[in-house]
Amino acid sequence: MQEQILLGTYTRRVSKGIYQITLDTSKEVLSEASLLIEETSPTYLALNEKGDLFNVTSVDGDGGMAAYANHNGQFDLINKVSEAGAPPCYVAIDEEKQLVFGANYHQGIIHVYRILANGHLEDADKVVHDEPTGPHENQDNAHVHYTDLTPDRRLVVCDLGTDRVYTYDVSAEGKLSEVAQYVAEPGTGPRHLVFHPNNQFAYLFGELDSTVTILAYNVADGSFTQVQKVSTLPDGFNEFNGGAAIRISADGRFVYASNRGHDSIAVFAVTEAGDSVDRVQLISTEGEIPRDFDLDPSGKFIVVANQNTDNLTLYRRDEKTGLLEIIQKDVYAPECVCVYFK
């Protein structure tokens, strides 16, 4: 099978925008990446059910979100919405309400955009966090890093700066109303999270302390409660590391997290209930700064993007044990920071 992957990038050095690459699951090989859309630092992206594309962009130095219409795999610009300041760093879509969410790290803002009938984006709401920040030097301000839907279609937001995970109700018009806050241990730096398929637990990646925290999710009020916290690093590792991406297998049996600095993927086995994890593997990414990665739709492969060394690494995944095996590396992908299976 030929699986198509979109690659989001920075365009600070050699990248030109959004690239596309193919994973041949029969031959177990990645093809050569090709430029799909010329864009300015499209660091994160997502497709809606129609196949239209929404990505982070920069317009004359202002940050924003772009919408592209999908015409048989070719993408035509619909419009861009921008404002002064740095661009967002995460993109998520609410298909039911026709909304796009963006997390703005540098400004500490949650952006909400409406998708109009003609496909255009327009501003719907934005929220700025003003809670106290954590003790780490990178927690100088609120730093919203993740905005995505909970299983019951609230919005959950990770803020690295305030050490908090926020839960919001979302109106049909895209207006946000806060319903709960989880306060992490000081210096955790919440970055991203994923939910277990049973919808009862979430796994929060702390960028600043390189930990995964298992959180119990209360559907009644949108709150989170800490259940367990584990490191993604080997004992005795004292060099720089920053947590990056976190993913969970479709069956909920394994969680994967990438370490930038140690440059590895940590593999965790999950209990049947989902309330506990145990690290079973640490494997090199064969590159520097694995900013993002994803499991393919079959669950048999993982593709990792190493930002600083401009390469992708392909792993074969054992579905029974969760363990990874490198089968390809040094696949050129300039400044890649987002891996998205179409």
C-alpha cells in the first residue's frame, strides 16, 4: 500500500514549505520527499474530512493560519488569517462545528477560527492565559503549545508556561468558556497529550522535565487528576533534553514519546485499564531533535522527523510488544517538524 505523508517544516535554512512523501508498506520504504506547497514556516498542519488543508503560516512577518482547497491532491490557496506577532505552533479541527484551533506558543494565546461555507477562515475567538508561570527559565510567560478536542468534544489546552492543562467548552460559534484547570507539578512544562481509546485517561508529555503524566479524565466536569508520572529518560542522564511529540497506538496498549537531546523514542507499555505505564524501550532516532513523529494508519510503522539533521527515520513496529526496529534512516526532509499521514 502507498501511504501519503505531509511534512510541515520551518523555512529558516533550506526548506521551501510543505512536502509530501510516500510510505510503501509492502516494500517498507520511504520515497524521496517532494515539495507540495511553497509556504513560510508551515510548522504544523491538519486536513479536514473534505481533504482541505489548514496550516500555520507567516504573512509579511505576522503569524497566522492558512486554508487550502484540495483538488485531487493539488492544493489551492483559499485565504490566510494573520495578526501581528509570532505564528501558532499547533493546528486542530472541529469537524462538527467547522472550527480550526491554533496554539500560539510565543504569545500565550488560544486561537479559534471559523471555516465559512466557501472554505475561508475568519477569526472566531482568542483567549490569553494570565495565570502564574512556573519556575523554569523557559516559563517566562504563558506558552500555549497544544489545542485539541477531548473525546467528548471539549477543547483541551496545554500551556508550557503556566504548568497547566485547561479544559474549555466550545460554543457553536467558536467561543470558549473555561470549565477546569489541572495544575501540573512546577517545572513540568505541559506540551502535548493523547487520550486512551477508553476516553478515561490521558497521557501528558512534560517538555521541561521529560516526563509522561497519566491523568484520569472526568467527563462530568472536564477535570484531570494525576495518577502516575514517569520519566522518558534513562537513569543518570543529566544532559539537555526537551520532550516533544507523544502518540498512542490505536488499541491503547502502547504510548510513544520523543526526546530532543537524548534523541530517542521512549516506548511505554500501557495496562489494560489505561491507568499505568511501564517503559519497555529507548531507541535512537538516528538524527538530532526528533520534533515530531506519527504512527501510520496500519499501526505497523512509525516515521520520525529529526529537525536539526533534516532526516526522517522509519521504524517497523511490533504490534504485540510495541517495540520498534529501525528499517530506514537518512531520508531527506529539510527542517521537518510535523509528520501527518493523510
